[in-house]
Amino acid sequence: MNSTRRCFSLLLLLTLAATAQAGTQCWQVDPVHSALDFTAQQAGGTLDGGFKHVVGRLCLDDATAIRVEVRMASVETGLPELDTALRGEDFFAVDRWPSGEFRGESLERKGDHRYVVTGTLQLRDVTRRIQVPFQWTPPSGTGPASLDASFTIKRLDFGIGQGQWSDTEWVGNPVQIHIHAQLTSMQAGS
């Protein structure tokens, strides 16, 4: 009788967990209608660029399901020579580290549709904990769900800028990251 009761309890717990998982609303990044851009200081001026290949998913009630992957070779600044340099060994070293990745660890609600996700950002062979504040816009009758975030990282913390490029006289250390992502609905576990 005890083993029957234990089996039933285990079955009930598994059913409740599966039901909760099935009810989780998750979203995936629509790469065609999304952008991950950056702004840095270069030689006293402003350098703007972005990445054209970003994939990811977001579950607002499960921070560990928040993941974003960026193909580093998709960097574009509008300056082909600079793009080639950024893909090279001194900066992103895309031959060795083709992608960068953010993985969420915890999520804190800050107000109406405002959140801060804490997680790890991996660029090159360096992984660091960062916080990313973002604004969530739920889908409406006429528009998709979206996410907007702005935050700053220090490129040298991730080894971006080797040799002569580790000097901040020509390329500043702070880099502002701007994300606008349109999101399409998906089931959790997809």
C-alpha cells in the first residue's frame, strides 16, 4: 500500500510538473525583424555596428530558458575592412569562437513589463556574469511581442582587442549594446 501511494504521489507530481511546463509561454527571436547593435568610441568618434544573425528564446517565468546566440561572423559596421578586422584574431576570432552566447540564470520583475535578467555572457573564451534590463511588450491585436534592452559591457573584460588594440586610446573600452527583438510564440521545451 505504501509503495502504491508513493507511485501515485510520484505520478501526480510528474503530471503537475508536465502541466506547468506545458502552460509556460515562451517566445523565440524573429531574426528577420530583430537587431542586436552596438556603439563604441573609435579614434574620438562614434562607431556603430551590429550583428545580422541572432537566435534566441525567452520564457518570462523561467530565467534559465532565456538564451541568445549570436554568430560573430555576422558583424557589420558598413566598413568592409573594419568588419574583416573585427572577425580576426585581435577581436572576435570567429575561426575559434564562431558564436557568443547569453544564458539567463535569474529574472527579477522591476515594474510593469520591465525586468532585469542576470546571467552569463560568453564571448571568445571568456564567460562573465552580467545583468540585462529589458522592456517586454506583449503582443497586441495588431503587433507582435517585442523586447528592447540597452546595457554596457567592457570589451577588454572579454578579451576583445588583443595586442595594440588593448590600448583604449583608439578604441574605447565601454561598448553599448542595444537589442530590439520581435518575438513569435512557441511552446516551452521546443
